[in-house]
Amino acid sequence: MVRAGIVGASGYTGGELARILSLHPEVEISVATSRNYAGKKISQVYPHLAAIADIICEDLQIADLVSRADIFFTAVPHQTAMNIVPALLEAGKKVIDLSADFRIDDPEVYEEWYQPHTAREFLEEAVYGLPEINREKIAAARLVANPGCYPTSIILPLAPLLKNGLLDTETLIADSKSGTSGAGRSAQVGSLFCEVTDGFRAYKVGEHRHTPEIEQELTKLSGKKLTLSFTPHLLPVSRGILSTIYGKLARNIEQEELYELYSSFYGHEKFVRICRPGTFPATQYVRGSNYCDIGCKVDHRTGRVVLISVIDNLVKGAAGQAVQNMNIVCGFEESLGLDTVPLFP
Amino acid sequence: MVRAGIVGASGYTGGELARILSLHPEVEISVATSRNYAGKKISQVYPHLAAIADIICEDLQIADLVSRADIFFTAVPHQTAMNIVPALLEAGKKVIDLSADFRIDDPEVYEEWYQPHTAREFLEEAVYGLPEINREKIAAARLVANPGCYPTSIILPLAPLLKNGLLDTETLIADSKSGTSGAGRSAQVGSLFCEVTDGFRAYKVGEHRHTPEIEQELTKLSGKKLTLSFTPHLLPVSRGILSTIYGKLARNIEQEELYELYSSFYGHEKFVRICRPGTFPATQYVRGSNYCDIGCKVDHRTGRVVLISVIDNLVKGAAGQAVQNMNIVCGFEESLGLDTVPLFP
Amino acid sequence: MVRAGIVGASGYTGGELARILSLHPEVEISVATSRNYAGKKISQVYPHLAAIADIICEDLQIADLVSRADIFFTAVPHQTAMNIVPALLEAGKKVIDLSADFRIDDPEVYEEWYQPHTAREFLEEAVYGLPEINREKIAAARLVANPGCYPTSIILPLAPLLKNGLLDTETLIADSKSGTSGAGRSAQVGSLFCEVTDGFRAYKVGEHRHTPEIEQELTKLSGKKLTLSFTPHLLPVSRGILSTIYGKLARNIEQEELYELYSSFYGHEKFVRICRPGTFPATQYVRGSNYCDIGCKVDHRTGRVVLISVIDNLVKGAAGQAVQNMNIVCGFEESLGLDTVPLFP
Amino acid sequence: MVRAGIVGASGYTGGELARILSLHPEVEISVATSRNYAGKKISQVYPHLAAIADIICEDLQIADLVSRADIFFTAVPHQTAMNIVPALLEAGKKVIDLSADFRIDDPEVYEEWYQPHTAREFLEEAVYGLPEINREKIAAARLVANPGCYPTSIILPLAPLLKNGLLDTETLIADSKSGTSGAGRSAQVGSLFCEVTDGFRAYKVGEHRHTPEIEQELTKLSGKKLTLSFTPHLLPVSRGILSTIYGKLARNIEQEELYELYSSFYGHEKFVRICRPGTFPATQYVRGSNYCDIGCKVDHRTGRVVLISVIDNLVKGAAGQAVQNMNIVCGFEESLGLDTVPLFP
């Protein structure tokens, strides 16, 4: 059994890691940290885990933490992660970091969108943990930068077209809609039930911090420096991201050819499902699962392609992808512990 | 008192007309038709109207219908409307038609997206009922084609930029999200609570019938024949449409200038509210009201403008705008009966 | 015009008072206080009020506050109210207090369920502001204790039976379900969207502070000291309370007789609607309105009556009833400013 | 591998059986029937099952059906089940029937609440499939009558008190609230998203067909013929039932003693979790799982006990309990395939 540590167990991502890992046959959760809930059982923080995961949350110094697990999931905010991860790595541990701190290759870019970076020396070795794109590198990594939820939902659908040079890279627009769990479990007026339910809004229009992460990875895939317009919106649902992505086709392409391209690009992938022509994905069909479902449509009238992708932001967009990365890092079957069925209705 | 008839009173739009008209000081609902609920009080169809509107729904032949009101709201599906409206007009009545049948100027275009048109002779005189754009023509009309919900949410925010030639008209994309009341009150699996709640999906990608209506009106505003990409989505809310609209700027423009343009274009309009720079609208802030709230953002990184608009699809997107048109047609104060306050939370 | 002051304008009840009063033809909001949002327009606190109510929130000392209005709505938490209300009364102002501080006649009882009472001398003159029961007293009051939301939903349906001695008063049970706006707009984890949506729970079982208020008023109605079991639950809706109330019938009674009793007891009341036999109310049919809808059912199998009532907790359960009380106090038509139509769907 | 057949695969219960069985290590779904979706893959009926369960739905005559599986789940409406089950039994198959047709021992009672019974000869051997109460009988049964969702949520919490004679059996009231999936996947106006969301209502007050089933089982547990008041309500959630149950205590009992009673009664049960004193269950904490969580409270003021139970109506209230019964019938570990973790948020 691999001993896994969850740093930041009381957030929604931490709770989701506990949910997934509690069913993983090769892993035991050996330590869970939380400053706010230190001394409490995880099942007091998350009553759904009663009788399933009863580890007690602790508030630990790094020195006490490092010996308690073989691999760590750091599910803490950016800036906090960069203060913890180096010590874990230096103690010889593997780390799957779920923050943004090690996703951006260029520290200048990071600092432009976030704040000063104090662990720049680890940026180069960090591997961007999108298994469908970077599987080999992840296998060899000791630090995996787990992708952001929005980036996962945008990079996966664009990869087949960008890799094949089929898009005009100056025309990319991603209009994304996320469930409210993406805002975390912190108490703030904007996340209250009454503020969110029966409503819908855009936020951080043109300014969301996931923008440089998305552009970086799309640039790698296309081989051309590109920018994209990215607009996040807040959905009155707990879980789920749907991204609607637009781009001008570099050449004419028929619907059937497009479908074949996606089917063959992702045909061997366990966690990517391509919708048949004429059908499109819905967030409720991936709820609680590690799937990314993708639909694609050629709009001949406008010369554009429209891509629609959905993920569960807490699973493929966070904890599930982190466990998928852990499986690769540890040499397990990649889908171990992740073969749940989406919960619908 | 003007006697108003509601043809199709049992749908959500019909119920909303009853709600709004029951508070209108110059109007009485003199007749309400429904095939399915004939003989029932409107308050049995819609219990929220108990003690407010107690008219009995009838299933009438046109000949019996025409004499029963001075002005008619036809809140029936397309194709049904074209079988009713001509007789009402020929009897000298005014008609606010809430279907799509008289919105498209060119019958060829209509027939390409809908089905054969059997009342082509009325297309020319029908006035597209968007008061903020066509107020004068509406005042003189006997047949007002009340705009579609999506088109209202897209044309209003684009008008200031297109009228001023500030957009590259080959780059327009409208990504729209609608509440489920837009699907009507007919019993179908796809509209069931369990299919919609806690979920989100796109539908009719690149194929929605509102597309030619939007393109027609935008073409008039810009003076250039244009196409746009239009993707509708289904929100797990009852009411509300939010449209996120993208376009390349024809020239550089600063945020403050953009805001001034919108403020001055719509400053005198009672039902259009412009969000201050840095803030964006939310559907819950217009719930139950006739407002269209608009936010605008210049994204200098990409050279695009992003427009965000919200309406209540049943009010400004249907029944409220219809009453606004009726007020104009009848010479009433344009906001009469429509000065409700949005219901939040 | 009566000048009305809202003390505590930034909570949901304060915002609802602003919504309702902004349409009241005889009232202007002359002052609005908020500690947290001092200096901000009410439309920045509540964007739905943009272009409707643009008063600026202030953080005022009592001395500055008293002169600014003729009548005050104190929409602040219990314990805070008792520190403000006496000074307002002493300055000759009328007060509609929406807290619990002046609802309980017996200070011992108040202190048992709340905390020490520092304004006991005003308890006697305070009138319990349920107009359908206490209309005459309210008209003469200078301090109206606006009822709690749960009590309103329980006292109104029980009054006809208790006044007529038709219930065994030892068998009363009220199982109530409230929308989340009842928890207020304060940022707390338990009110977050993700904690509430798609879920349901009971809370404060047998311990809710509205219990003594309900028992006090029911005791007055029945003339017998009584206790009741009261269980509140949290609904994943913004607005609305539904109370299901059980009691043993003191004598057999037929369904039709029961319906007649309710119809005649409340037949003249504008804001109480009795559902026909076989139909029951739903919270969505009173949304945004001041109605209390009541359904009643004799269950001959068990010898019990089942009463079902619904209100909008922010309207008839708080701000709407407060304005109804203000109308009575000021001598206005009781429904002035309150004749909105429920918003459905 | 056991070959399992799902009769009625396209309803929500059928889809849930497919979800659960697709992960069961000892079962394969060998046949799935649906009249409306014959010829379609189950993943076209339920897109969340894509790449997981791809069996094709068939419309089969009984003669063709019987040979296709070893055990059958009949997930069809009452009255339909009684036409199918006898033939399956006569062919030597085991049946878990999810309808109401074999739950009521007394055919007179059945016919009073439902319609004529055409398979009375099987009533005596049918075993009421509540494993926590009837485990031994289930193990020996060839026909298991899977309990109703409401009855499961009411019988389990009452069993410890009734078995120990601690309740006055003339005072029982169950106030239950169910998610909308309980209404099934049939297209009807009352189940539309816009009719249900942001609302709450009671229905079939005092008349719900689960009443005789509940009374029958409670009577067996208590040894005394009893009636109870039962009021179902419709929650705006997909999944979940919460029942709030009231009864007079036969003797005084302290909170701690009550908690001990429940803990010891259910301590060995995998799927029943008892909430610690002062805490109560919530439907979202059992979502997607086979748990029944129970909280109990002594209210000394009124001499009543209040019990609160939650289940997922599609799992412990239907498909999950059916698989639990199948495991017992087949001699598998009782929790096989059911050890999922509730999905929260």
C-alpha cells in the first residue's frame, strides 16, 4: 500500500481526494492536514464520509508532515503551495500539486498574473499533469502540476485540431461555465445559495488567471504562440464545467472527418468520450466521474468549428485527475480507483 | 380601458401576459384562449394567479374570437400564428404576435429555417418589435412581430457598436444561455426537473432558428450583410437569458470610451441598464422585470470586445416586451404596467 | 409622503423592504443604514435595485438617525434591535421592528430562549403585528413587533380551528420547511450554494427560538396553555416557507365543513387564499407576494386534520407584513404597495 | 457470473440498476427490456452510461425473456409487474420486484388502495425485502418484494422504538419529503423543471398508496395494529428522501439512552449510520449511496421523540436495496457492488 497524504483536506478538493482515495485498492490515506479543522475527524468536516474515512485532520509543521506519507497531494491555494512543496520534494517525496504554483513554465508570466514566485527552481522539472497529452513525462516526474479545471476542459478538446494545424490560431475563443464548487468552501457572500441559485453570471471577464496556463499549453500543442479570449461564468450547479470553444477552420473539413479525427485521437483513452455527430455533452452525464466528454460541430455557414466539452470540475478538473496522475507516477493501472459511473439523475 | 385578448393563455408566455396585464391600469383581459384548458379558470391553470386573474379559458373559432378584444397577443407556436393573425388583422384588430411567423422579412429565408409560409402578404407590413430600435415604426403598426428572446438579448448589446461601425462584422459570436421556461410548458422528457437540474448543456449548435432573425436585424444595424455563430445552452434556472458576445474591434477603443458609448446610446431608455466598468450583469438581477442589463469589456490582449447582456426571457424576451409594444401601439406611457422591481434573491 | 427609514438595509430583509417601498405610492425611503456597506448605494449592495432605489447606505448614531424619518423599520438581529428601538420611540417615531426582541410578552420566557432583555419596559405596549388577528391593536400601536416567518406560517392556518375549539391542543405538531434566505446574507459555510443545493436537512430540532413565540400566540387563540412540537428544515430554494401542521380533531368534522370554516374565517382577507378541497398550496405560487395560501384536509382514518400553509418568508414572513403593518399604522389602504402578482415560474 | 435481467430499463430505477450492476463483480446484465426504447443502446437512453453499459434495450415477450437471465429485477409500474412476475417464477427464476404488487400481504388491502390483484397466489411467499429487518427470510426467497422508497425511510428509523415498545402507537406521524426522481421519467407537466424548481409542495395528503405498506410493517414490528398520518412532499432535488417522524414516548427516556438504543440496534449494519446526539442527517450526505442515516431527538417539553432519516430514493429506496437483496438471495457478500461513497457536494 502506498501511503498518501492530503495537505488541505477540508476544502472541496481535499474532500474529493478523500472520497476517491478511500476506494483506491492500493492506497491508504496516512495523513490529512487542515488548519481550521485540526483535531476533527474528516467525517465531521464532511458527514458524507462517515463510516468510510475517519482520519483525523491535523495542523502539522512540514518537518512532522514529510515522514507521514510516500506521496502528497497539495490541495491548498496558490502561494501556499510554493511554501510546502519544496520541502516535500527535498525529503524525497513525490508531489501532485493541485495549485497553480507549478503550472506556468515562465516565472515572469506567473508573476504577472499571480504574485512573486519563491520556488522558481522547481518550475523546470514540474510536469504539467494532463495524462492524455503528457503521459510519459508524468511517469517520470516527482512533481506533477495538476492542471486547472478550466484548462483541462479547454485543452483536451482543442488538442486534436491544434496538433493537426487545422485551426486559425488567431481566432480562438473559450466561453466556459463552471459549477460553484470551483469557488471553494470558503464563506463568502458571492457563493451563498441565495446569490447563486436560479441565476447565472460571468466573472473576471478577460482577466481570469487560468488564461496564461491555457495559452501556454495550446501554444505547445499548435507550435504557434497564441492568445485566446476566455470568459468564465458561474453556473447554479455544484459540479461541472462546460466549455464552448470557437475557432476558424484553417481549411474546409466535413463533419464526418472531424468526428473521425476526434475518435481516433482519443479512441484509446479511458477517460475521454467523443459524442456522436449531432449529439453534445452535458455536465450531468459526467457528474462524479473522471470523464471528459467532447462534442464537435462544423458550422459551414461561418467557417468555424464549435467544440463542446464537459468535465466534473472536482474530478477530472482536480482530484480525479490528481489520482490519475498518482496512478501513473506509482506505476498503477491508470484508472485504478477511478472507474466509478457518473451519477445521473 | 383597452380590451386585450390572449391567444394561447396556458403556455408560460400566456401566463406571464396574464400576470403583467392583470396589473396594467389601462387594460382588461377580455378573452383568453386555450385548447387544452378550455373551460378552466386561468387560476386553475396557474394557481399563482388565484384571486388576481380569474378569466375562464375558452377554445374559440376565429369568428367568435375577433369581436372579443381590441388588441390581441398571439402567444402560440410558429405556424399556428400564421393561421390566426390574418383574420384578426382583417377584422381591424391590432396584433402583437409572439411567434416567429412575422419576424423574418424574406419568406425564402423563413421557409429555409421553418416551414412553408401561408401568410406572406403580411410580412412586409409587420414591424419588428424591438422598441429601443424601432419605436416609431411600432407606433404606426397594426402587426408587431415581437422579437425572439435570444435575438433581444443579442441585438440590444450589439446595436451601439454596429451602428457606429466599430466591429469587424465577420467575427461575431454569440454564446447564449437560457432558462428552461424558454422550452415552454409542454410535457417532454428533456424538460423534466431531473434532466435539467444540476446540469448544463448546449443544444441546436449552429442550427437554432433564431439565427436568421438575429442576422437580419444585425445586418440592418451594421449596413453590412453578416453571419454570426450562435450557440444556445440550457440553464438550470426558470427564467433568464445571458448572452456573451464576442467581436473583433474595427479600431482600438478604451474601456472608458466604450462605457460612454453605451451610456449615451441607452441613457434615455427606461429598460436598458448599463453596468459600470468592471461589473457585469447577472440574470437574477432582472428576474421578473423588463430590464436588459448590459456589461461591456475591451480585451486589449486579443483585440476583442466582450459584451454580456441579461434579460428575463419571459418578460423582456416575450410578454413584457409585448406589453411594451402594446403601450406604444396604444399610445400609453411605454412603461405602464411594467415598472415592477426585479425579484432578488 | 411618509418618510420611512430602513435600519439594516443590507440584509435580505432590508433589501426586500427597499424593493417593496420603492413602489409604494405614499412612502419615500428617506434613510437606510448599514454598517458594512456605509457609503455605498443600495444598488451596489443589491444590483437588482439599479435605477430603482439609489439611496446611499449610512452608518449613523441614533441621535443622527431619529430625525431622518417618520417611521422606522428595524431589520437588525435580535439583541441589536433592543438597543435602537427605545430611542426611536422616545423621539416620537413609530417603529416596525422585524427582530424577535418585542414579540415575547414575558421577559422570563424571552431570556430563557434568547439572552437578557434590556428594554423590558417596552414589551407591554408592543403589539404583535399579525394583521389578520390583531388589526385593531396594530392601528393604535407605536411599536409593532413584526412576527417571525415560521410563526406567521403556523399561526394563520391554526387560528380558525383553535378559535373554535376544534383541536386537541395537546397534539399539535408543526413540521416547517424554509427557503435559505431565512438564514440571512451573512457569509457562513452552512449557507453556501454547494452545501444547500440538491439537498435537504432539519436543524435545531425541538430547539428553534420561534417556538415560544408560536406557543404564546396559539395559547392566546385557543385560550389554553399549550406546547407544540416544531421542526424547521432547510429547503434548497431562496424564498418560501411551507408548514405542515397536524392536530387531533376535538370532534369529527367533514372536509366540506372544514373548507367552509376556513373560507368564512378568511374570506374577507386580501392576503389569505384558501385552496379548494383536494388542492394544496405550493411555495412557488406565492413567490414575491404577500399571500398566505392555506390548504386543509381531514384525515378520517387517523382523526387528524392536516393543514398546509405557504408564504414567501421575505414578504408575508418579513418585509411585506411589515409594510402591511405600516399601512395600518399610517392609515393607508392595507394592501398599498403590496398588490404584486406572485412570480411563477 | 450471475446473469441479471432488468425489466423496465429506461425508467430512473432501471437506469440506476444499470449503473450499480455495471460495477458489480459477480453480475453481468444479460438482458434489458424497454418498450419505448427498444432497439436503442442503454447509453442512448442514458448518456452517462456511455462506454460503461452498452446493452441494447429489447421489447420481449415473456417466453423469450425467461431464458435470458438467472435473476430478474422487475422495475415496472404496479399492475404491470403482476403480469410478468408469475411467469418468471414458474420458469424457475428468482425475482426482485420493485413494484408495489407483492408488498401487501392482504389482497383486500391491496385492492382498496390499488386495483384488482391478478396474482394473489404469490402474495404469501413474497418476502418484504428490507434486509435489516428480514434478512433470513430474504435469503430463502424466490420472490422479494422490494420496499417502497418512503416506507424504507420510515420503517428503519421506527423499528428500534417499536420493537422495544417505547412508543404510543396511536400518535405516529411521518412527514416525508422526496426528490423528484421519485415521480419517474415520464413526461408530465407536474414534473417539469419550471414547475418544481425553487418550490415545494405537499401532495396526496393522507392518501398516498405507500400508507398501507408502512402501516403493515410497523404493525408487525410493534405487535399492535396501528395507523399513521403520512404526508409526502415534493422536493426540488433529484435524489433523496428525508422523513421526519413524530411519536409520543410510552415512557420517559433520556437522549443518551435513545442514542445507545439506535447504536446498538444498527451497530452491525453496514448501510445504517446513526448520527451523534445533536447532529441530524441531510439528503446530500447519502447521495448516490445505499446508506440510511438516522438522527433521533427526545423532546422533553412535549414528551415526543423526533426521528429524522434520509436515504437516496433511487438507491436504498429502490435499485440499491434491490441489489442488496439480490446479494442476499445469491449468497454474495451483502454489500458487494454497493460500496460507493456518497457524492458531496
